[in-house]
Amino acid sequence: MLTIKTPAEGEWFLPSHSDAAVPGVLRVEEGQILLTLLGRLPRIWERVISGLNPEAIWGVTTAGIPITLLHCTFWGGRGMIGSPRAATFTSSLILWGIHRKSAIDAIPVELSVRFSNLENWLGHTRALADFESAALGELRRPILSLQQRLVSTEDLEIDVVFRTCWTSSDRRLEAEDKGAIVFRSPKGIPLLEYLPLVRIFRSFLTLAMSSQVYMSEMTAIFVAPLESRGQSVGRRNPVPILGIDIPIRSEWPEMSARRFLFDLPALDDHATEFITQWYQRFEILAPALNLYIFTKNRNDLAVEETFLNAVKACEYLHRATLEDNSQAEEHAARIAEIFQACPEQHKKWFKKKLPLLRREPNLHQRLTELTSLVGDDMMKLLPVKADILVEKTVAGRNYLTHFSKEAKRTSPSISLLPSLERWWFLIFEASLLLKTGLPQSSVKDLFLRNREMNLERFCETRDLRWTEC
């Protein structure tokens, strides 16, 4: 299978002008895709240099591999028409091994993505235990092949594919696990419309693994080959893809399944419903989820910042999933009527005060409703009562966002903020799982399935001071 290898030297040209090829080098560095043209630019490049950015630039490497660069922009350099000086272009997406005239023309049959620690999340170690008694003569071919449908709607199908291959050499047995998430659209959508779907699944895995998740490989199989200058790629050959907003990494920290919030087997029969609802509700959950992921995976934030972000994430989640807007229109009409009845000389002042009359719950109400959603069984796992947890959190938030002597007096000390932050993220995770379709009993089991997670996630030694409250 082809793999993206940069820097890549070759000849580069516009799709409709293969006779105006220019030598250049394609590089990927510091999150940018850069193409530097080293030869004298023909006249046809004049429009490109002047700012009319091409949909695509084609290339053929010295090894004969066709490459498509999509969404290209003249980035800089001293490129001049008829001049041998270098000109540099940026691109948002690389298709390695195929030519396509535009992003609309790039319609995959399927898109396959490999994520970091995906094999561990699939629970492959349990599956392999069933195959330990395989005969030696079978060890030279795959002995475990798994394909499971995770999502099936009119617009989207998502499968998980997993294979374990055993090989023997010098009387040693070696196993190689390969897992991938395969995206398909029955309606046939352009490649760029697949990428948001990939990012949504990546956010799902980040929650599941309780750590940052990276993409290690992305390939697509396109509708049909397009004959072009250079090597032609057949219909069923996977085409490697690299984009600036879908970073690919070859190395990452190995994560044990014991450290995950949940793996695929833990979802049991709820996996399809849960992941389908995740996609359906992602748009309204995104503000809270993005803040959660950002904070959980940063180690350079101050204690106060992580605490405030945890509170904000819970506040956003409540607004998206629990806030009752059934009487919002009635409330707005009542305020408008009061405003119209206000004496003219006071309307300007009254208009400034209208934000204070919004029908919106305060932070104390929001956090209390989240603890009620999680339920007493989950809250009893924390070494602090729910009402005290809410009161301390509100006092701490008030002190850090709008200072007063009273807020300073009631605010928890800075040494207690890490405990508050961690517990509210636990409540956030449990609430998110409940609002995306998991039963209450399943959520509790996920948090308590092993001693290691129980100790680390719920009660550190420094948290014991809360038992006095």
C-alpha cells in the first residue's frame, strides 16, 4: 500500500496544463503543507500568483506517484513569471496516489481511519484469549477478523474493522493487531464532508479513552480511477490522505484499557444507539465537549484555570441538555409588554437592565440539577456531599470571576480546587453518557469496573479532608 513520504520531489502542474510542469518539493512541517516550485514559472501560472487560487495542483513524484494538492494558496516567496526564483504554495489536503480536479470531484466509496490505541479500545485482548488454542498450521494466516456496524442511518454508516495476524519465525510467535474505523455514505458525499465526521468520532474516542487521541493513518477508496499523467491507481486501491486539520502522528503514548473510561465491549448492546446519538447531538454538545477535551489534555494550565473550565463545561452541558425552554416565548412576550408599558423617560435605563430579567437558572441551580441527573448512587462515590460540593464550587467560581470580601471569605482554598475540578469532570462525563443514551446502571458500572480507576478517579489521599464536611 502507498504511504505518504515527504519531502517529495517531482514535477508540478495545473490540472488542465500538464505541459507547463515545474520542478518542486512538497514538504509537511509545523502543521503546514508546503509546495516550493524551483523552476522558471510558465505564463499560465500568472493567475495563480495574482491571487486566483486554484482548486488543485497536480504532481508526479520522481517515483512516478501522482499527487493532488487541494485548496491551494500562493503563500509567498519571490516567485515571478519567467523567473527562476522559488515560489511557495500552501495546501489544506494531500491525496497521495491519485489525481482529482477539485474537492467536489473527490468522492470516496469509503474512508478508513486508524486511531491511536484503537486496538486496545476495541478490547482485542479478550477476543484473542478465545484463539489461544489455534493449531500451529493456522498461524501463518489471520485467525481473528472482526467487523461490527456501529452506526447505520440514511446518511452515514460506520463500521469497526479489526484483524489480528499471527506469524511464526525462528520458533517465535508474533501477533500484529490492526484496527480501523470505516466511514461510508450511502448518498455519496465529497471527501471534505467526511472529515467533520472523522473529527466527531475522534472526540468520542477522546472521551472514551480519557486521553488525547491521534490519527495514525487515513485512506480513501474513490468512486473510479481518473486517468492522469503518471501512475494510475485502481478503484479498490486505498489512497493515503493528509490534511492540516486532521493531523497524523506515527507515535503516541501506549494506553492500557484499564485507564479508559470505557472500551467498546463495555458498551455491550448499547454501542450502536450510543454512538448514533453522539452524532445526532454532537452539534449542541460541542461547546461543552471542546472545553472538556481542551482542559483534560493540557498540563500547562494553572489550577484556577482548570477549575473554572470544569465549571464552565458543566454549565454549557446543562444549558444544552437540561435547560427548560418550554416557557421562553411566554417569558419574552411578558418582558416586551412590561417594556412597552414603561414610562418613556425610563425606557433607556430599563433597556440596560433587561439582561438581568432573563429567565435563566443561576450556576447553583445548574450544578444541583446535574448532580440530580447523575443520581445518588454515583454521588455517594465521592467523599463529599452533593450540596456542599455545589456550595463550595459556586463560592470558588464567584471569588475567581467577580471579587468581593464576602466571596473571599467563603471561597475554598486553592489547595482544594484540584479535587473540585476532578469531581466536576467526573459528573460531566457521567451526565454526558446519560444524555447520549446509556442507562444509569451502565454508567455506574463504567466508573467502578476496576480498583485502579476507582482509587485514582474518585478519592486521592488529599481528598480525605472533604470527609470532615
